[in-house]
Amino acid sequence: MLERRQLRRKKTVLPVKVSIAGTTQFAHTLDITASGARLGSLRNELKQGETIVLRRGSQKAKFIISWVKQLNSTEIQAGVQALEPLDNFWGVDLSADEREKKNNTDILMTLLSETPKP
């Protein structure tokens, strides 16, 4: 199956405050990208397409809910996408993974091009 994601996800658990419709709840990320996240430990009902505000320390950003999954009667997970580009919102260097992936590809291509021909 082909991967539809443009950005790789990084499994990372980070605490966040989620504000929606005048209420705030604590949750955490399960994995993150440079432009979004999968959130866990959500308790309040959420709807796809709703806008929420996430807070991490002093940083705040608006996200749109891409999908919602009810895990059980007390826990919801949701995928969220940033409405504006994030400038190190998560406090994690996500570019290191992308650099490593590019370096591995470059090494492979170099090895393939240097293969002796019979």
C-alpha cells in the first residue's frame, strides 16, 4: 500500500492543552509531524472539521480536526492539522528524520552508481 502522507510521523508523547467551544482539557500527542498530530486522552466530543486551539507551554496554535475515533466510552483520539505553518511548535527537531532519510537515499544512489559493470 502506498503511503498517502507527505510528512513522516514521529512517535512522540507531549502534553497539550486543548481548547474548544469555551472548554479546556488536557491531552497528549501520540505522534507528530511538522504540520499536525494524533492526539490521545481526549474526553469531550469532537467533530471532524471543527477548529481547536492547542497550547504547549507559552505557544498556541489553531488546528482543524481531520478525523475522530472513539476508542471506548471515556477516550477519544483525533487527528489534527495546523491551520498555519508551525514554527517549532512541538519543540522537537523533526527535520533530523528527513535529513537522515535523504542521506540514506543519497548513499544508496552512490553505491548503485558505483557498481562495477561486467
